[in-house]
Amino acid sequence: MPSYAAFLGHQPHISIAELSASIRDFELQRVLGSEVVIFGSTLDLDATYLQTLGGTVAIARKAHDKPVTLEDVPGLLRGEVKGVAGKVTFSLRGFGLPPKQIRDLYRTCKNELRSHGRPARYVGTERTPAVSVLLHDEGLLDGSHGCELVLIKEGDDLWVGRTVAAQDVNAYAKRDMEKPARDTRVGLLPPKLAQILLNFGAWLVHGTVGGNAEKELTVFDPFCGTGVVPIEAMLRGWNVLASDDSLKAVHACERNLQWLRKEHGIPKKEVTSKVWKQDARKPFELKAPPDVIVTETTLGPPLEKKAPLKEASRLKTAMEDLQEEFLRNVAATLPGVSVVATWPVWYTSKGQVRLEKVWDKLHDMGFRVAIPAAVDLEITGRPTLVYRRPGQYVGREIVMLQSTRKAS
Ligand SMILES: C[S@@+](CC[C@H](N)C(=O)[O-])C[C@H]1O[C@@H](n2cnc3c(N)ncnc32)[C@H](O)[C@@H]1O
């Protein structure tokens, strides 16, 4: 089975869960530090596939069958750039190798290529590998001008792979910052997290979707705000339903989807969308049910510092009712529809405060909690994932709820 290395985002446990949910035959082999996982898959994972992942920064595919040492690297590189015409550009991304070794190695690689009549240029430094924009722009991912080799040293073993995909950071920044309607109070869901939630949604519907061979979905976000989840769904070619009880949010989401259609040339005939005003606790009256609900529910007020326990308990009590009413409404008016939602988690000086009442009622309401196979449950103590950036005092608990009700 081909071996891959994935360089993870800053919430590695969530990144691993996402890989596990979205690669059909994902076989977790090793987790190295908090940055890298080595895994097996028979799928051909490429740049198009990586674009659908929010939690993985880069993917490399193993480039050798037999065990190798550092002395073999220049020869491997020469083999990888055989098809490049003219000057070769290359980069090395090391893990577990000191900077000096990387520096010596790229010099040796350059000499090796030159001695075979191939002028060569190295991008990146011995300390930092080339940034992903450079990998895209310099033709190192599509192989037109060269390649990046990933070198992972574990004890005496060396894993060498070729980077096949790297996240397009400019594209994320563009749609995050340039969308016309922004609301810094509610619109702070990072696009990458929205992608992750959508991948969990697809997993609830289809089981593992598997590389690029995924089916189209209709996704409903009933707390849509400015529409980050709908935006990411639409970019995926999935149909979108979105609602919010604030008219301002409805207008913002509509504007953003219109902008996206224009920017990316997404015709209404191919990808449908509908946005309306609705309290998520009131019956949903849809012509046809969605495949799945994916939503960042309301997190309550943002906090500048740790909340006193009493305050967190008050916020929690108010939130329990809303979440319960929403889920009861889904079970009653959209039976059979599964839900991926984020719930607030408050950070107090006495530790985390999470929703409990609604958690205890999930079974009775018609939901079974699901979690992708590779998740280490010790992290949260219950089968959920917590997303929290440094300095945030309200985190997001990701809950995946499989409907146990029969669809109508
Ligand atoms: C955290 S924000 C969602 C932000 C969104 N992910 C975005 O991309 O901007 C939560 C949203 O829930 C909406 N909301 C709060 N209570 C609601 C309810 N009972 N029914 C529907 N929407 C509600 C708020 O108006 C707000 O837009």
C-alpha cells in the first residue's frame, strides 16, 4: 500500500480525524510529534483532494520501495526530476533532521544534479522549507519545474517522499478577507474549520467518501451567519440551504454567496442555494430534506478573558435549552437527517465547562454520537473534538450526531 506523510494544521487531533473520515482506506501508521502523520492508502491523493481538506497543510507520497539513507537522497531527487526540461528547482522539507544536515544535503543535491548536466536552484532555507505559495508558483507540485522532497528521520530510519499537494494559503485568505459581508462578532469561523465540518458531514452521510470520488450533497446550515459553511460547501459543488434568525445575517450570507458565484463562476443551475430567515427552534418546512446539517451554532457572547465559573454556568444553562430545542426540531421536522454542529465550551479558572443536559438527552432525541476511527478519545473524555485557538475563552466542541430516526 502506498505510504503518505501528512503535515497537520495547528489542531492535529482534528486533522487526523478529518483524514480518517475522508480517506476510505486510511491506515494510520505513525504520529510524529504534533506535526506529521504517516499513513497508508491505496488512493491517489493529489492537489485536488488536498483542496477539500481543512486540517492538512501538505501531503507527500513515499518515493522509494527499499530502505534508504541520506546518501541516497541526491539520486532519488535526480530520478524525481527526470522529466523536467531546463533548470531544476527543488526544495527539501525535513523532519527530525538538524538544519546543518539539510544544508549539507541540498548542496550535495545541487552538485549531483550539476554533475549530470542539470543546472539546479534550491528554494527555502536549511531552517524553513519553501512556503506553499512558492511550491505552487515555482511548479514544484505539478512537477513542471522540479519538486520538493520530504525527509523524515525516525531513529535510524529515513522516510523520503515527494510533496504532491500543499494548501493554497492565498486562496483561503482571499475568500476569508475579501468576501463582501463580514461580521467580526459572528463571522470568525475559519474557512478551514468549515471544510473540516463539511468532511465530517459527508462522512456521516456516506461513510468515508474516499479521495476525489465523492458524491454531491445538499448541506443545510441553520445558524448560517455570514455563510462560511455555505461558502465552503458551494465551492465543493454541493447544494446549499442556509437560514438564520437574524435578517442581517441572511442578507450577509446572500451577498457572500452571490460574490462567490461571480468569483468562481458557479452557475445556479449547477449548484443551487437558498437563504432565508428562520429561528432554528421552529419547524423546518423544506420541499426536500437536506442530506446533512453542518453548522456552527451560536456560541453566545465572545469572552475577552476566562469567565468566572458562575458566569460560565449561567451561559451554559441558557445554551442547553437552545441546543436541545434545535435538535428536537431537527428530529421532528427533518427526521433521518444527521447533524454536525459546534457547541460552545467555556474556559474558566476551574477548567472547561461543557454542555451536559443536551448531551444526556441525545439518545432520546433520536441521535447517536459518531466519531471517526482514528480519534484518541482521551483528548476530550467524550467522543467529540474540541477546537480552540490560543487566547480564546470560548472554544468549539465538534459533535457528530447520526440520526437514528427513519427519513420521511
Ligand atoms: C456563531 S454565529 C455563526 C457564524 C457563521 N458560521 C458565519 O460563517 O458567519 C451564530 C449565528 O446563529 C444565529 N442564531 C442565534 N440564535 C439563533 C436561532 N435561535 N435560530 C437561528 N439562528 C440563530 C445568530 O444570528 C448568528 O448569526
